[in-house]
Amino acid sequence: MSTHTYKKFEETESGVLPDKMTVYQDCLNEFNESPVNPRRCRTLISRLLQLLAQGETFPKSEATTLFFSVSKLFQQPNDSLRQMVYLAIKELSSISDDVLMATSSIMKDIQNGSDVIKPNAIRSLTRVLDESTAFSAERLLKSAVVSKHPSISSAALVSSYHLLPVAESTVKRYMNETQEVVSDLKTYPYTNGSSEFYPNSTYIAQYHAIGLLCMLKNHDKVALMKLVQQFSTGNLLKNQLAQVELVKLVGELLHKDPQMVTQFAALLSNWLSSKFESVQLQAAKLITSLPDRYVSPELFAAAVQTLQALLSVPRVTTRFAAVRVLNRISMTAPEKIVVCNPELESLINDSNRNISTYAITTLLKTGTSNNIASLIKTITKFIHEISDDFKIIIIDAVRTMCLKFPEEWKSLLDFLINVLKQGEGGFQFKNSIVEALFDLVQFVPQSKEVALENLCDFIEDCEFNEILVRILHLLGKEGPTTKNPSLYVRHIYNRVVLENSIIRSAAVVALSKFALVKNDPTLVESIEILLRRISNDVDDEVRDRATIALQLIESIKSEPQLYVAQDILQCKYSYDLGALESKLNQYMSANEDTYKTPFDVASVPKYTEDERKAIELKKRQEQLFAAPTSKRSGAASQSVDAEKNNSSYVGPTLQEQGEDLMITKYADEIASIEEFKGFGPIINTSKDIPLTETEAEFVVTGVKHLFKNHVVLQFNITDTLTDVALDNVSVVCTPEIENSTELEEVVTIPIERLMPSETSVCYVAFKKSEGNIMEGFLNTLYFTTRELDPNTHEAFEGDEGFQDEYEIDSIFLTAGDYIKGAFVGNFSACFDELPHSEVAVYNIKENISLQDIVDRLVVNTSCLPLENTQFAPSDSNTHTLKLFGKSVMSGARIALVVRMIKSSKGIALKAEGRSDDAQLCGDIVNELM
Amino acid sequence: MGNFFSSMFDRLWGVNKELRILILGLDGAGKTTILYRLQIGEVVTTKPTIGFNVETLVYKNLKLNVWDLGGQTSIRPYWRCYYSNTAAVIFVVDSTDKDRIATASKELHMMLQEEELQDAALLVFANKQDQPGALSASEVSKQLNLVELKDRSWSIVASSAIKGEGISEGLDWLIDVIKEEQL
């Protein structure tokens, strides 16, 4: 072959793929020649492989024809061609039929072939074997596993690994041989002096053997423990990957049963000082990912120390991995890695931007209010040098800081404004900054005016419509209540003059809201003038909006006592969008008749501005908390991308959405029951409360629904038995205080028949006096059991069944049921301003952590934790929890400050409550636990 | 220069050309044993062939490319993938397996109808003559209906691959025919 044609084949670098059909035809012609030209065939196969590697594929019939042609090359006893043939068979095996035709030829090579082709042959053998033919390869694989040649042994081990899903029993039969490989240190059989230049062996077979053994013994905990014991002693494992694999194995065992940490502690700390960086890393990663309470502080500290040392090694990948682990720890327990701060700070200027970004975000988490300012300064210096993806990570970190350290808003705001105004960056990046600023405006009231002013500057030169519209909306919402509303009007009107119709429409809406500003008649007048001017706009939408706004303003002026127009201009309420969507879907999917009655908006829950803020803040807080835990349970190797999505995700979590929908579903069910029609709308619905063990015969959960003058207890009962149905299931609820006058049972709606593994609902309704009634109910399930015919699943004829009862846990109507969490910007001011106060002290003897107490308090009071006090520091014995909520009955506010101290005797709580309503205040404070 | 001439002669006499020969037959007839008897002159222990074995051997100055295809029912459909450019077919029959000789006959005639094998010579080995109760070559020939074959050079030879009897006789005949007809 001339150099010219040879070159034509070697176009791998140029990226130009050879033509598929040409390669196909050439292969068929060339491989069926007699005799074949090995060199040409090799080149052809390499072109074929190049095509397949680039994602090209052949139809099954063509692939099969190709496979058969390739199989004809077995007649050529040429080692290098044979290697190519094996590669081709491997690739074609997945897209071609009848690959088993190559079995005998491959097996012959494994038995008698040269050492060069044996590993290739073994690897392609697993691709052609199936369940029925695998057993015939057992002897071959076994002898390959024990081969003295490391490549052959490795190939056999890895192939066996791939054979597991096909024929596990075959692989199991040479488990002992596999185990021997680990202790048998194989070296390459160099004959001449070349061993001086090449390493004798990497002992990689050890790694492959351990991997295979782990898979084989996957379900046998004792065997795995023995494996760890056997291989961790002495200096048996030479290969670092093998050691890493062993650490991973220990990790798997520990995640299944964290109790065993103490047993492995010595081993783990040994690995922390391994001579291989990867082993150190893996061990540190494992230790820091275990649940806190099982890991001794010393071990954790040792792991952090190892990571700290790894931060300053020359190898980039190691530094990256170490900082990544630290970053993960920083999400849950930033205080534990504060020691690494000096190293992390030096990494800020690391030449690798990925490392520096991780270092920064970690520092932002470990940061205290003292060093924030200096941190921000450092970030400002380099943020423009990194890619948008990493910028967004940093912005998200800054955004959580805004919520964590509201008092540092100034430097944070400066930073955000600064990066926002530097022209570079795409939509995602700018959007995340604007999101962060929105958070500041909403949850840090002090920063509002400065932030708004800067946003005004920003929209003067903003290229993204979406962002502009959102900012205009925010200005309209927040602007009228600021000290100097007219300032914003100018900026908004500029948009009307300069921008496209979408933005003009948004600006009109924002503008109209300023007409509601009280005590500034000139401003209102100017707004009217502006709107009138706009009503000559060229665009329909803009004109319409301006006209409507003018009309509304007019009607407010003429009839100020009517709030309809005001409500339309400046919405006080927003709907629960999830509920609205499901209601609308329901309405749309029903039959024609329902269209006769208009859609009832009143059935959709509405939120006031404060309530909405409370919900949003709660979501943010949960995200802060949920992100690291979900990551912990998820795969250990999550890409930066996935993390980014995780943290910038603003919508409600899936579970929470489920909860919201559950409540709507319950409400619908109750609304459809005749007996409850007179009760009016539901005021509050609690979460599901488990009243039995989940593995009980009958699983019961309870839900409390509050009406104005009624209480409905809903019991969801599941029959977990397989052959018994329950008839006439009812729940008898006895109030703890007998003859209580405040509650009077009205009606019980029993379940007629509960079939096995079905869930049904039983309701018990009480009439209650107005006001907050607190009561505990002792509950008993009454029912008649019916044996079922196992064949027909029908009750036996004539089986009377017998009466039975079943005690379930009590359900408590507490003060918390009358409360809904609410948001307030300035907690301490609000706390001081509330008139009635109450103090109570509790002593808790249980041995639980402060965090457990905090969680329990938040659930019991149904209040919203504010100022980030829902996280109790794990390194301190004291904590102060701040809670805020509103009564669902009267709307009275309640603010709570709970101080707690943990000592050896237990936990002491001092709760101080302030409220508009003395009764409510007392109830809450005295019923905390 | 001498080299050049010798290679010219080789090409003229077809010495350099490889001859493709297929060994076919039902499973357990002794195909693989015959192949290795030809190649290394020894009896090897064999397993049922899943797929095929291929060996190159030089016999009487001819380079033979001998393909031994598996005889199991599941593999027989793939025989046709290897028919092209075939100079001769060696069909091996287990002379003791009277029950399946009809099946063997059916497979043989079906194979010979293939277009690609129209010019191929046929050699039938009535194998396993060392075993008691084996049918003789003429009996096998009758059972296989070989006389019906028209336009084809064929021959049947009684053989025992284990003892090495009849194999070279058969092959000698085959080579002669090929040389005569195709070179």
C-alpha cells in the first residue's frame, strides 16, 4: 500500500469520518478474499471501529453480515490481525445476531493462542457467551484467572465481572481461584533487559479480583467482613486502586450498619495515613459521610486533618477532590472544618478555577460574620475570571449567606450589585444575581431601598426581557411603600419610553401601583398624566393596560371605600398555585355539566403577602438543609452540574408538593360529604399523624381538620392482612377529660367494608365552642372481622364474623393546630410590640440533641422559625429559637423566643411568648412539649 | 529475479492460491477430529463445536483452508454464511447412527442445492468404521441417495478418524479432482 492510500485511512485526527457504506462494502470484499491481506484488513477494521466509536451504527442484518465476514478472518494466524478481529467482535456483538458462531474459535485461542492475543480473546469471549454456553467456558476462565501473566489474569477477572449478569453460577465456581489472585503477586514475564524501563507490575489484578469478590459476596455480610479482615492485614495490597476498593467496601458495610464504625475505627485511621493519596481521600470521604453520632470526634478530626494536608499537595486532582469533600461537609457542619480555613484561603488564588471556586464556596459556608467582608473582597477580585457555571455556584452561596447573616447585608449587597453591573455573563448568571437580590429585598427589610435603587440603575441597561419584567414587577410591588416613591417612577417611565412592548406593558402595571401611594396627591396626579400619555401607545396591550389602570384609579377616587379596584391594582393575596392548578385540572376534566357552574375561586387557598413570604422562607430553609442530605444519600460522585441544579432549584420539593396536594385532596373529600356541609370552610388541616406502628395489622393515620365551630378527625385505616375483611369500621374517640362541655360528638361516618390491603377513611366530627379548644382523644377501632375465601376474595356466606376492637394511639388537638407559620421582617421589634406575654420553663430528661428539640418545637407550635434559628449548632450547649405565627381563627400574632441549655441532666427550656391574644399566648407557651 | 519467476510459476500453478474446504455433517459425526487428524496427525479430545474451527494446512503442495463448522441443529442454519469460494465439501456421516442418517441425507441435499456450491466437489466420509455395527460405505451411499447427484464429482470413503484410516485416501481423491477441475 502506498503512503498515499495509507494516509487516507489514518484520518482519526481530522475528525472526518469515513463513509459508512464504503467501509461496509470494503470490509465484505476484503474479508472474503482468499488469501486475505492481513494489513489491509487491520486498517479496514480500524476504520470500522472508528465509525462505531463515533456512534454510527449498522442495521441488524448488515451488522450480522459484517460479523460473519469478520469471523472469516480467523483463518489468518496473524496475532495483530487477530487482536483487531477481537475488538471488532466485541463492538459488533451488541448490534449483530448470532455472535455465538465465534465461540469455538475464541476458545481455541484462549487455550492455545499466544499471550499477546489471549487477553483480547478472553474479553470478547464474554460478549458472545450466553446462559446456555457459559458453562463451557468455565475451565478456560478459571485457568486464565490463575495465569501467571497479569494481563491475562486481569482480563479474565474483568470479563467474569461482566459475565455475572449472564451466568453468575459459572463465575461462582472459581471464587476460590479469584481469592488466590489477591495474594498472588503477578509480574510481567520480561525475558530481556526491558524490565529496567518498565515497572514490574502494577498489581492491578488485585483490584480486579477484589471488585469481583465484592460482587460475588454482595449479599453475604459476614463473608464481606471476612474479606476486609483478610486483605487489610499486613502489606498484602500493593495496588492503590485495590486499597481504595477495600475502603469503598468498608463504606458500603458501614452505610448499611453504622454501628460497626467502632469496629473499623482503627483500620480507618490507618488508611488516613496511607502512602497513597487516593486511599487517604477515600477514607476521609467515607468517615465524613457517615452519620454524625456514630463517628467519634477524634476520628472525624483526623479525617479533616488529612483533607487539610491534601489541600496543599502538588497534584491538582487530589487538591480538587479534597476541597470537594470539604465543600460537602461545609453544607452540614461548617464548624467542623473551620481549621482548614487558612489552606482554603490560599486556594482562592489557585490556578485551577474549579478548585478556587470550591474553596470560595466552602469558605462562604464556614465564614462567620467577622470574615465575610474580607471574603467578599477576595471573590470580587476573581469572579470575572471564571466560567458562568461556577459564578452561579458562588452567587448561590452568597444568596444563602444573605439569609444566614442578614446583618451583613451591606457588603453582600455591594458585591451582588457590583457583579450585576459588570456587563459580562449570560442570562442564567444574571438571573441568579437578581434572585439573590429579590431574597434580600424580601427577607432583609433594611436593605430594601438600596437594593431597589440599584436594580433601577441596572434596568437602564439590561438586555434580558425576562429579568427586566421581573424587576419592574418587584419595583411596582415594593416601590409604593418606600420613603421616596417618585424616584422609582422616573426609572419605570424611562422603560415605557425606551423599550419594546413586552417591557412597556410590565412597566405600565408597575406604574399604576404607584397611584395607590397615600398622602402624595401630586404623585398620583403625575401617574395619571403619564398613564394618559401611554394610552396613545402603538401597541394594543400597552394601551389596554394603561386604560384599565386609569379606569381603576378613577373608581378608587370616586369610591374610596370600595376596595375592589385597589385589590386589582395592588394584589394583597396570591393563590396557592399548586392547588389552583389541580383544581383547574379537575374542573377541565369533568363532564360538560360542570361548565354550567363557573369555577369557584374561593375553594383555592389564598395567601397574604406575609404568608407567602413565610412559605417561601420555609422552602429556602428546607432547601438549605435538604440539599446536603439528599446529596449524602445519593451517588457519591455527583457532577458540579447536578449540584448546581440542586441548589438553584426554587420550586417546592416533591414531598412538600405532595403534602400540599394531600391537603387539597382531603378538603375535597370532606366537602363532598353531606353531613359536613353545614360546617363551612376548613380553616386548618394538620399533617398526617401516624397512630400505629407502620407494620401493625391495621395501619392508622390521623388528620385533624378545624372548622369555625367544628372539629373533624379523619382516620385513614389500612388493612394489611391478606385474608380478612373488616365490616362496619368505626373509631370511638373519648376525650381525655370526660364530660367535657366544650366538645360534643356530632356524627361518626364508619367504613362499611374494608377489603385487604385497601385504605379507607373514617370520620368523627365534634361540635366545639368558639375559641381554641385543646383536647386529647383516646381512640379505639371497632369492627367486625370477616374471613375471606382465598379463591374468590369474597366473604364466606353465612360467616357472621365476630366483633373486635383495636386500640390505637391518642390524637391531640393542641394549640399548634390553631397556628399557621408567618413571616416577619424584624422579629425583635415585633416581639417587643406585642402586648401580652407569658413565660414557661421546661425540663426535659430525655437524652436527645438540641436539634431534636428544635425540630419538635417547630412541629408542635406550627410556627415558622426565623433568623436561621432552626439549626442548633452541634458544638454548643445553648441555643435560642425564634418562632413566629398567626392564629388561624383570629389572625392574632404570636412570637416565641425559646432559650435552651443542654447539660448532663437533660435539656432546660425557657420559653417566652408574646401575642395579641393573651389566651393564645398562654396556651402556646404552656403546651410547648 | 529467481524469486520473481518462482512466484510467477506458483501463481500459474495455483500453489499460492488457498483452497477453501468445508467439513460439514451432523453433530457428533467426527468433523473436528478429522480436521485435527489432518492438521497435526493426532487425535485430540474435542467438545461440541459452538461455531467453527478453521485451520490452514499444506497438503501435497496445496494450501488448504479447512473450515470445520459445528453440526448442532442450532448452528446448521449458519453454514450458508461460509459457502462462498468453496472448492470442496467434506461431508462426514456417523455410520453407526442409523436413526439420523435420513436427517443427514436431507441436510446434504439441501446444502448441495445452494448456488454457491454448484462447482464444489463432494467427499463423503462414512466415519466411525472402527465401531461395531457401522454401516459400510455402500450402505451409507445408498441411504444418502448419492447416485442421484448429477453434474458433480463425488466420492464416498469408509473412514475412522480415531484410527486414521481412510482419511488420506479420501483427501487424495479430493485433491486430484480439484486440480483437474479447477486449476
